[in-house]
Amino acid sequence: MYAIVKAGGRQEKVAVGDTVVVDRIDAAIGASVSFPAVLLVDGADVTSDAKALAGVKVTGEILAEQKGPKIDILRYKNKTGYRRRSGFRSQLTRVLITAINK
């Protein structure tokens, strides 16, 4: 059985025991979090009805906080001497999926 859940502005395919990296969740390490399901697949049975999915609960446990890859940003304009260099690293959270309850 697996589910497609909405996590941090994206959709992730998860099953019990999977570890997923999502956008930062403001909770302590070891805390329990739940995600809303968008789709549920149990063998040949596929559930995508919103009313049926309202009762589906996908829970996980926060394992760690980490940083994403560095993105280099360089702004440059020709013939004017304008250069600006900056960077960005996104804050991420690693979550272990513990249960998918119908």
C-alpha cells in the first residue's frame, strides 16, 4: 500500500517505512506529524475521492533537520560594472513514514 501526500507545496509518494525529505516543518525531532492524502493505492484498489480520503491519515516521525543544496545566484549587467553574487540553501526536514490508516 502506498499513498500520494501533500507535503510542503509538493506531492510525495510514500509507503510505510519510507524516509522522505520535505520543506521545513516547525516541530521537534521525534515529534509526530500527519500529512493529507491526495491518492491512496492498496493493491488494485485506487481511492481518489475527496470524501473517502478525508478519513485517511498518513503519519510520520521527524528524524532530522538538514539543508538543501546551495543555489548560486549571480546578477550581471553588461558594460556597467554591476555584479551581485548571493546564494541560498533551503531548510529541509527528514521524515520517516510510520503508518497509513484508512
